[in-house]
Amino acid sequence: MQRLMAKLNKWWPDFNSTVGFFILSVFLVTLKTYWAYQVEFSLGAKGPIQQFLLILNPIPTAIILLGIALYFRGRIAYWLMLLINFIQTFWLFANILYYREFSDFISMNILKAGGSVENNLGKSIAGILQPIDFLVYLDIIVLIILLSTKLLKVDKIRVQKRFALLTTAFGVVLMLADFGIASGDRSGLLTRTFDNNYIVKYLGLNEYAMYNVVKTNQQAGEVKQAKKSDLDKIREFVKKNKTLANAATFGKAKGKNVIIFHLESFQQFMLDYRWDNQEVTPNLNAFYHDANTTSFDNFYNQVGQGKTSDAEMMLENSLYGTASGSAMTNYGTTNTFQALPAMLGNDGYTSAAFHGDVPSFWNRDNAYKSWGYDYFFSKSYYANADNADYNIGYGMKDKIFLRDTASYMQRLPQPFYSKVITVTNHYPYDLDTKNISITKTDTGDKTVDGYVQTARYLDQAFGEFENYLKKSGLWDNSMIVLYGDHYGISTNHQAAIAQLIGKKKLSPTDLVNWQKVPFMIHVPGMQGGIDHTYGGEIDVMPTLLSLLGYKDDAIVQFGSDLLATNPIQIVPFRNGDWVSSEFMKVGSSYYVTTTGTKFNPKQDPRAEQIINKINTYVANSLNYSDKLIQGNLLRFASKTELKRVDKKDLSYKASIGKKKLKAAQKLGTSVEAKNGGKSTMDKYVTNAPELGGLPQTLGTDDNDLAEGVDPKNILGTDSNLSATPESILNGNGSDNSKVKK
């Protein structure tokens, strides 16, 4: 026995030594990182090599970073190891929370954009957080206790410098070995992939952070290196893939107002969805099936890390969000754009965006100037906007926000282009009791089950706004567009998703189709219907331009007209996957789009040829879009090709915007001006309880208010609807409170 113990002591490290404590710390960091890989993330590791890499990849940076402490002696070395362990753990913990909601890892651009996304984030984190997440801190707590109680003794002898250097070198060699094995299993890992999951799976979370820092710096350098010939090459690609306009639809909305309704986190599956023996969204369903609405049922969100901001970038520029972070945040202030608001402005349109939150969110206050928006009505324009009861989640409640939005829209000179961004149907899908009109679903997933309640509320708000458009005359003189910006329920909630769509198990193609969002275009007098053309958010801008009668030969856009005679029907995703009308790529696998059947293209020469062409098209589309944005290539466009926006002439300050809007009434083209200078807000009916309406009741389906109902009977005599339009526009409600300037 003594012999055995002697041998064990010879090979087992003495944890009371500095080196022993270092080895223990490396082991614990590796263990909890591997646990997080398996439990907290969905990295899709398959086969023994990828599983081995999951164990291996945390070790090199743990050795290199914790090894810094070996250059010091005594207590400093021990506490330095604990500090480094804590920093690594905090990074791991932060990514666990971020990944749970966004299915992605934190990038440097996301960190730089923290001011744009931190609003109300505390509430979201509270909903995301799970007790099991704190296990990653357990080892640090245990080590501190062991050191404090002297169960582990501090070794005061200095580690030889040669040993410390060899340890650092070993960590570097191990990192290179990891990269070599990873590259053998996944060629072009750092040059071709669009998915951060691959980087983390093969190289590790810390290595991903280093790669992202390098990539971000490289992107900054691209602006300096970019040249006009780069733009010419992209123009050739765009021209080569241009579609032919459909004579039956081209110019059908020419000269009409454009009202784009941004449905926050709203997914296609919710249309015509029934729960608790009710339609969840009866108003949106009716719009979807309207005789003059063209509705696309194979339309996908294509957002990346920028989420809503990526959707807006595609909507109004037909450019993809960049591979790392929000393009709107990182490039929106400085870049030159060929955006819808500016283009329509050159043809006499007034442009306005409406959003019930702070203007800095996603850098909108700067990006919208670059895009040429005349007005940006953010939270500071709205009466009582800081009233806690008027807000939930990420901004003003939709019913209140839309009611006051109408008061500004009626004063916009026509024709106008407008975008209305809703926010109530946003994670964590909370709603106060008085606004709930349908029970939660019963999947047992707290993140998912409230979704139908906020979706119903959004539907009711839209129904009220739609009624106003019809009564005020805007309905008959406007092209009205509805689209969903991104998924509301991430694919991390597969068990709940399966219950919602009535399946026992989800296939890879089910998860791709879960990314479908609505895209609906209502044009008065134009025959509509359900259109099965495959498309995505990148295609919105060229489709709208075609309906407005614009020839877009000089426009650099990566989408195509979905109403064209020869639609491309290829939908690239930011991670390099794609969907076409015939085939679908998910990771390294291929499926038949209509059946979901997996197949091997190498066994079908025709399919292989088509897939190779699509892979090339998708890779070029994403790469060229990135180059255009990151190199700010549109600055090389000539003045005849692109009229610049003079941002000095634009201000979104509430006091200036209101004066500008008041002066614009002299043109006599707004709805209010055509109504003899009188407000049309008496035509707006809302049952928002905050404004005096009756609280919602469960089990009813009375979302759409009747045409002939007297607002006073619904809202009560103390409703804010009793305030005059002028008092609303001046920032005063019936309680004489003022908007925060």
C-alpha cells in the first residue's frame, strides 16, 4: 500500500504547490467549458473527432491565460489565477445567456453596440436566466473557500521562469494542433464559414473571441483598401442575376403612399393559427386573405446577429446584415447608401419612420439620416411616452403607440413612404393582465407560452390602425406592406415548437421552415392571392420598387423582384445555408424542399450541378454584400448613379420635427390638410385600457371593433382621445403632462 501511495504521489500533482493549483484550475476551466458546450449550446458536434475537439479546444487558452500567473510567486500567483478564471467564466456565462435567446455568440461589434441593445435588457436576462447557469462559477467559489480555510495552502516558492515559458509554449503548440485537426475535418474553417457555431465547435469560445477581434480589425481596414473596381465587380454580379419585371404588376402602386408595418418577432405559422378555439390573429388573417393582398407563404427571415436591424437593412437597402454584428450600428453613421427613403424622396415622396422607443436603439437616429429619412418619430414625440403603464418590454405598447402614430401620419405630405415598427410582440412576451384576451399555450415552456398573448395584442392594435386607415381615406390611396422581422421563438425551444405545430419530432427542414415570416402587400385595385414564390427579406426592396414603377438598373441590390416573370427563388441565410424552390441546404446536408427528403447530390448529376451553382450564388451574394458594406463601396458611385443624402439638412429632434411638420401643412397634400385643416383622429377607435378602454377578457374573439361604435362608449369620457390633435402633437395629453424633450 505504501508503495502504491508513493507512486500515486509521484504522478499526481501536489495541489498545495503553485503548479498543482495551476493544473487543477486548467482542469476545472476545461470541465465547465465542455459541460457548457454539451448542455448550454447546440454546436452539432458529430463523430469522435468533433467530440474530441470539444474536450481539447478549451485547454490551450486555459493554459496560456492561467499560465500568466506562473510568472509571479506566492499569493499573487494564486489570486491572479482566480481572477483569470473569473474573467473566462464571465465570458462563458455571458455567451450562455446570449446564445439561449439568439442562437449565436457575442461578437466585438455586439459589445461595441451595447448602448443600442441594453435598453430593457435586464428584464430579458431575468427571463433567460436559469439556475443551472450558475454552475460555471461553482469551481471558483470552492477554490476560494479552500484557500481561505487553508485546506489548500499557498506555495510561496517561485516557479522557475523556464517552466513558465515552456508552459506558455505548450499552450501555443496545443492551440496549433487543435487548429490542424479542425482544418482537416472542416476545410476553409476561417475563410469560408458564415456560422460562429463552427468556430466555437472546432476552435473554442476564447479562440472565437480572438478570431472575432482580428476579423473586426480587418473589416476596419477594408474601407482604406477598397477601390472603385470592387464596386464594378459587384455591379456585374448584380446585373447578371437581374430579373425581368412583370408587366401585369409593374407600376401598379405608382404614386401611392407606402405604409410598411413592421411586425416584431411575428412568424408565418401564427397566421390562421387557432388556440383555445379562437383565431389568435383574426385581423392579420383577414388582411392575409384579402382579395387585393398578395401574400407570400414561402418567405423567410434572413437576419444574422443584427436581428431587427438586419431586417431593416435588407428591407430598405437590399443588403445583408454583416457576418459579425449589426451593420446598421457599425456602418449606419458613416456609409453611403442607396436606400428606399432617399430614392423615393428624389421623386417627391416624404419619408418617415415611427418607433416607440429611444432613437439610439440600433443606431437608428444616425442610420436613418444616412438612408434619407425626412422624419423619425421616436419616443420623444409621443405624449406621456414615459408613463410606465404605457410601456412594456422594449417600448410603448402597440395600441397606444399606433394611436399616436396616426396623429402624425395624417399630417405627412402625400405621397409619403412610412415605416411603423411595433415592439409589444417581443421576447419575453409579457403582457399586463388588463390587455390579455387569450390564454397562454400549454407547452410548458415559459418562454414560448406567452407568445400567443402578445401576438393577439399586436393583431388587435393592427386592427384598430387598419380601421383608421379605411376611415381616413389612406387605405384607398396607399400600398400597405406587412412583414415579420425575424423569428419570435428560437429553434432552441424544439420540444415546444413541435407541440405548437403538432409534430412529435422536428426534422432539420422543419427548423428551416420555422424561419418563415409574413410578407404581404395590399395594393388597391390589384388582384392578390397566396403566392408560393420562394423569397426572403432581401427581396422586399426590389419587389416594392417594381410595384412603384421604378426601373432599378442603376441600383446595387442583392434581392430580386418576387413578382418578376423569372424570380430567382434562392434564399441565402447568413450562416451559408439556403432554401430554393427545389432544394435546401442545412449544414453540410441537402434536402428536397417540398418533401424534406435528405439526399446525396453526388448520386444525381443534375441535382449536383444545380446545387453547385446555388452554393456559388449564395457565397458570392453574402461575400459581395459584406464587401460593399465593409468597404463603403457606394461612395465610389457617380452622382448620376446615386444622389447623395445631405445629412446636415436632417434633424430628428422633436421640437424641430414638429415645426417642420407644421410648416409642411401649407403644401395642402396631407390627409389633415385635405380635411379642411381638421384632425381625423376622431376616426381612430382604440380599446386600450390605459386610455380609458375596457380591460380585455379571456375567451372572446371581439378584436375588430365595429364600424359604428361610439368611441366614448368604449373608452369612457376621461379617455386621452378627448385630447385635441394639437395637444397630442405638442406633447400634451388630457392630463397636461408633457413629453420628455
